Amino acid sequence: MSRRARAVSAGAVACLALLLSGCGGAEDPDVEDVAEQFYRAIGAGDGATACAVLASRTRDEVEQAAGSSCQVAILDEDLPQPGGSERVSTFGTAAQVRYADETTFLTRFQSGWRVVAAGCAPVPGDRYDCTVAGG
């Protein structure tokens, strides 16, 4: 994804990060399950399954940035394969799964939890630089 695309997306991710930073609501096991499903699919080279758990805006951003289908583009993003999650936080319809080396952000839609940003690393100022993110 281009630097410009990540910078635009960082604003939305920063809002989620601020929302979640001090507020850990009740844990929802589906949050972690969806994040793990996403990374398992990436590790298995299954772009279709990885894209199926992305939020539609994130999927659109991946396709637009790469100029190809999400199924192909998502596998070219060089996403890390995180170990087990260290912390899952939810607040209303927003959630984050923290791993040792990255953070994944999710939002709950009517169809369930979807990944809105992945491969995110913190940068100064309560922001994140994400490999994959929607606007």
C-alpha cells in the first residue's frame, strides 16, 4: 500500500486506538477468532479467505492501491505472522488485538467482526502505521 494510502488510513486507526487505549470492555472471543482467521489465511496463501474477513472499505483500499483483486493483492502485502495475541480489547463496535510485534484493529458490523487495519506498528503521537488499512 502506498505511503499516501497509509497516511489517510492512519487517521481512522488513530481514532480507534485512542478510543481503545483507556477502555477495555468485555472481551468478545469472536474478535480474536476473526484476527486469527485472517492471519491463518495469509499464512496459507488463501487470499480469498483473508479478504472475506476484511471490512469492505479496507478491501477496496487494498484493491485500489495494488490495482488488482484483493485475493492477489493481500498476499503481496508482506504481513507479519504474529504469535499468540497478548491482549484483546473491545469497546462497543471497535476492537484491537495486540500481538508482540503488531496490532490489528477490527470493527463490528451486522455481519460480524471485520478487520479494518492489520500489520500496525505504533508511531509517536498515539498513531499507527499499518500495512493494510481502509480509509
